[in-house]
Amino acid sequence: MRGWFGLVVFLVLVAAAALLGGLSTPDAWFSALQKPSFNPPGWVFGPAWTLLYILMAIAAWRVYRVDGFRLAIGLWLVQLVVNAAWSPLFFGMHRADLALLDIIVLDILVIATIAVFLRKDRIAAWLMLPYLGWIAFATTLNAAIWQLNPA
């Protein structure tokens, strides 16, 4: 797992998370929501998430190579599961409130993952920073949508 095969495993894991999240996509409910002025166009999300998932997989693989399956990779896996839960909560269940709670937990988990990665492989920690930036933006966007559309 420490060679190229390991990288493939981590790429498959992020692809699985993306696939699970992709089962719930924007629909008529989402189209009807009021959105803040900083809501990006829909086409931005696919390329952004593709790049972020690749960087996340490389980061985890780098840490796995030096530390094996320990706390760092455990945290990474937990944050990946929490990440995958957001789309079903938001788009599938139409629960911007629960999705907001989920993404706040995700923010905390990603910060913790980066902190642990930093002690194992600095490059891996840096590779996770764009992801943290994106989900921080997504948290703000989720909160704004929730406030603009009270249930």
C-alpha cells in the first residue's frame, strides 16, 4: 500500500465519497431557493471538487506512507464520511440546517486532520489547505442559504 497501489486506493476512496455525494444533486427545490450574491455558478463545483479530491487522496497517501493506518488516516477517513453525508442532507433531504451542522463538524475534522498531517508530512498538510478553504466557503454559503430560506 505504500507504493502506487496505495495512491490508487486513496483515489478510489475519494471517488466513492464523491459518488455517494453525487447521488443527491441540485433539484427543483434547490433552484427555487434564494441564494446569496456570492453563490458561484453550478459549473464551478465539478472541477473544484475533482481537484480537491485528488489533492486529498495524495495527502492521505503521503501520510499513510510514513505513518501507516493510525490516527491521521483515521481522522482523514472520518472527515471523508462526514463530507459524503453533506449532499444527501442538503440536496436529498432538503435540510440546510442539518447540512450546516454536518459541514461545521467537517470543518473541525479537517482542521484536526491538517494538524495531525502537519506532524507527519508537511506537504500533505499543505495539500489539504485548499480543501479547508473551499469547505469554509461552503460553510458560509450553506449558512447564508439557510438564513435566506427559513423553513
